Amino acid sequence: MTENFGTIGVYRFEVGWMFRIAFTPIINPRIMPIFTAQGYAPISVKTIAHYGQIINNKGNFTQYDYGMLGNLKRYHSQEPPKYNLEDIPVNVTLIYGNKDKLAYKTDVEDLYSNLHPNRRSIIEIPRNGTSESWAHLDFVIGVNIKTVMYPEIDDVLDKMK
């Protein structure tokens, strides 16, 4: 893997792939033309590679792995250092969907377990125990975002007052 990603450019996720992974029937169809025209953003190749490194590293949240020589040069270690998530100085609330194929429950719970115990909370959507599915894009363009997500966000913000 090369160390210089600056000249490679940008990779855009193909929208059809995103919907196959993140779609549920509660996506608002009126928003779809706007979302498909403007809703996805460019992402760097290095970011995708780093995401892949984290997946291949069994979810260990480390800095970017430049290979042994690159790591020695950058980190003075053969391995990239792990991020110490307990050092995050603010409250973190993790909110995930019960059918999210981009943020699996076990992965979210693993991230949660690495946060500082006094500055963390976790919410699975939907909370009401229904059989309703809630996937990745439902957080952005779900038809019932106002009734499901907004109250949860309001509760989180109220607790921070």
C-alpha cells in the first residue's frame, strides 16, 4: 500500500450500492430525488482503506497503518497506536438502528465498552420494542424521523443541560 494518497483523488460510493446496504421501507420517497442528486459526499481512498484496516484488525481502533517502515517513521513503532477512547473528554451518545448493516449492534456495543464509563450512553432505535426496522439511511431520510429520532435527540440534549 502506498503512503501517498494525496494524488489518487476521491472515490464516490455508488448510490445503488448504498441503498442495497442501508435501505428499509421507511425511507421517505419524496426525498429520494434530492438525496440521489446531492445526498452522498466524496470520500477519500485513504479513509476507505483505514476503515478496511479497522475491519481487518477485528475492530481495534488504531491510527492509520502505513506498514512497518511507514509506522516506524510516523509513530516510532512497528504498529500504529490505538486510540484511547476513554480519553474523549465529552459525553458520547451512540445511536444505532436495529437493522443497520453499516453499524452492527455488536460493533456499537464494543465501541461503547471502550468509552469512559461516566461519559457514555447508548440507544438502539427504535426503542419501543416494535418489529419496525431501522437502517443506516433511516436516520437521515426515514419517513418517521420526527417521531422516532427527534424525541431521542431531545432527551439526550435535555440530560446535558
